[in-house]
Amino acid sequence: MVFSSVIFLFCFLPLVLAAYWIAPRSARNGLLLIASLIFYAWGEMFYVGVMLASIAMNYAFGLWLERARGGRGERFALAIAVTANLGLLGWFKYANFLVENTNRLLSGDPGSPLVLSPVHLPLGISFFTFHALSYLIDVRRGVSAPMRNPANMALYIALFPQLIAGPIIRFHDIAASILRRESRVADVAAGIRRFVIGLGKKVLIANVVGRAADSIFEIPSGQLTPGLAWLGALSYALQIYFDFSGYSDMAIGLGRVFGFRIRENFEHPYVSRSVTEFWRRWHISLSTWFRDYLYIPLGGNRSGPRRTYLNLLIVFVLCGFWHGASWNFVVWGLYHGAFLALERGFRGRNLRVWSPVTHAATLLVVLVGWVIFRAETLPQAGAFLAAMAGWSSAAGNEWYLAMYLDPVFEMAFAAGLVGSLPWLPALVRAWRAAADRAQGRRRAALETLGQLAAFAALVAVGLVSAMQLSVATHNPFIYFRF
């Protein structure tokens, strides 16, 4: 089930909310768990058992790790638990990839190639596996006690707002809220507001620019002009940001409605002036997960420059591979890891570069990375980047810019460019500061006008998004396939 669908917005969510508020507090966790399983089974009826098996397995591992903590078997227990989870993820996500590449390596061997029926990739398996690993590592470190009630453990893994595409929630951040939480009217209002903003990002910007991006990336390499290549890359950069940050907004908003505080996952990443800063602002839950559970255990930056650079490369190659079983993702991770290592190598040399230059350079690096990320194959990525560099002989007779520059696309593209900048929070702060400086009736008038403007904008976004959904077909989120 997709957040940006009619069945979710006008059937599933209202029913769950009504039942949740009617139910006694003691029954709310059970109700949310049932709703989450229905939500998942809607799209993965035959694979909900995989998630339930993961929950049962990790519930038992958590109890084992607590008993083994401080003893000789502690490391062995953790190794078994981590291996089991990575094995589950590896089978469903990477088995086909490994067989395909093994057969390529053995192509000159006279023996029969390896044969494996296509293995289906269950929705959200990358996310709920990382949630489970967070739980196990937190228990092993003594940061959190294991859940005694298996239903509460299941709710942590299966909670539907974050089940399919995150954000990745640390167990210690949410454990207390699973056991006891308050959901006030102000929280519900803030959650609904955040959800509508995320819905608008997805429906009004990501879906519109995404259609152009998808179409341009399907153009044969020999017919791709530089202008189209740049438009496709920029459109995809906006699509993936507003698609994924929109999903994160909706997940954070829904979590708050139900009394859970989920941390921010994006912080205007396209204003970054370095790749390092970009990764502090982009998919924050994933980058901090890799930092805390892999980079630091590998030694972080404590063992000298060379080991630090190696650790960065290892972490980002694995980060890329986590996104999908494709060499494109591996190269994308290696690409970002190399730039992070390069930036760290130049850190402390007091190089003074004009801020707009560093910003433009960072955007160019990120944009090239998105082409590698989006392309189906490495040769396609190379041809696309070559076209962006002007090394294209296409005449533009078959495909040309005017095919994509209709008013709807232009509005969505402009809204994406403006919306990727932190102007709205700055405007809100300035308005509030003006209201605070005013006195008497003027202050009340400014506060009322600001509230009315915000409410009207929110209603407009919600209504227009609902109208678009009523005529749309299938519009899944990009990160569903990861």
C-alpha cells in the first residue's frame, strides 16, 4: 500500500485513526501492529511471513544477547545474530546478482552455468533488516533492554509509517514510546500538517518531474542531446529528493499522530558546500546508521589518514550495495566514498574558496552521482554523462527539449528548485520575529494572518494533491525498490 494512494488516504488511514482513538490505551499497540501487518500484506501478501520470521528470529536473538552480555559467548551470539539477518537480506536481495555475475566469470568454463529461479525482493527488507540490526546491537551494547513482549518487538519492526522506506529508526530512540506515549491534539495537528506537506512533495513535484526524468533516461544513448541529458539529470535530482523526503515527511507526520517522535531524515541537502555536508543532510538516518554501526567500529578516523580513507570507502561501497544489487550502486558508493576521502585529505589546509564555487562544485558531484545511481547500466551512465559533457552527435530530431517543457512540468520544476532551498523556514522565522516585535492589535493581526496563510496553503496543497491522485494510476516511491 502506498501513502499517496486513494485506498490509503480515504480508506485505510481514516479507519486506523478512528479505531486507534476509540481503543483503550492498552489495546493501541496491538491495533497498530495488526494495521501494520495489513498494510504490508496489501502489497506483499505472500512475503509477510518473511518479515514475521525476521521478527521472531530477532526477538529470540535479543534475549540471547542479554543473557550472553559480558560472558564468553557474547561475541559469538552477536556474530550469529548479525549473520542470520545479513543472510536473510543477502538471499532475497543479492542471490540473483551473485548467480548472474558468477556465471559471467565462468562463461569460459565448459560446465553448466548456475541456475536459480528469480528470487523476489520483499518490500522494505533492507529497512526492516537494518531496524533489526539496530535492535540487536543496542541490546548487546547495553543501550537498551530487549523487549519482553514479542508484540512490542514486532511493532518496532513493522510500524507501518516507516516500514517500507524508513526513516531507519534506532531502537533506543523509540523503545520508551512503544511502552508508553502521549499523543496530544497539538501533536496530531503537527503530524497531519507534516503529512500533507510530504504528500504535496510527492504528488505535485516528484511525480511530475519524475515523468520527464524517466522518459529522458529511456532515450537511446545515440539520440541524447546535451540539453536533454542535463534536463534529465536535474529532473531526477529533484524527483529523488522530493519523492524520498516527501515519504519521510509523511512517515514522520504519521508517527507523530500516533505519539511517536521520529527524527528528521533530510535537511535541505542541496544547499551543501561539500560532499561531507551533503551526507550530513541527505538520508540522515542511513548515513548515521552506517557511521555508528560500521564506520566507528571499523576504527573511524582513529587509526591515521590511510585507514580513515579505507574505512570511508568500505562504508560507502556497502552503502551503495545496500541500495541495490547492481554494479551501478557499487560504483555510486565508491564514487561518494572517494570524494569524502578526498575532502578529508584536504581538511585543515586552510584553502579558501568562494562559497558559491564550492556549492556549485558539490552540486555537480552530486548530480553526476545521481546519473550513475539512476542509469540501468554502467555503459548507459557513461553515455549519459558523455552527453552532459557535450560529447554527443545527436541532432535532436527524434527527442528535443520542447517535448518536455509544458507548463505543468515547468511549474513543478520551478517549485522543486525553490522548495529545495530553506527559504520557507526562514520566511516563517522572519514572520514570527516581526510578530514578536509588534504590540497590541498589530501583533495579534500578524499572528492571525500568518496562521490563516499557512492553513490556506496547507488546504490547497491537500486538495490539489487529492485531485491529482484521483486521476493518477500507480505512483510508488523510488525507495520502495531498495
